[in-house]
Amino acid sequence: MADLKLDPGLDDPDGFYDELLAAHHELSKAESDAFNARLILILSNHIGDREILRQALKAAGKNA
């Protein structure tokens, strides 16, 4: 069984964060929420490992 990787893995995390914010620029709250939902589903499909996704849900819930 694989474990969720929580160590930093992006070469430029600040740059990605800037891109993520830019993608939300001028979106309404509803549009932003829909964008986030689509992004989560696209990335979940890319990951493709249900156990990793369960671990991610659990990790995200701890910080809520």
C-alpha cells in the first residue's frame, strides 16, 4: 500500500500558487467553487489510486 506524499514536491510552489490564484481571478464564488471541484476531479483521476485519495481526504479534514 502506498502512502500519501506530504513533503514538498513542486520546484516552484510559490509560482504555482500564483497561477492558481490567477486562474480564479474575476470568477464569482460559484464559478470558483466549480473550478475547484473540476480541478480536484481532474487531479484525482490523474492520481488514480483510491487509497491515496482516501489518505488525502483524511489529511485535508484534519486541517479544516
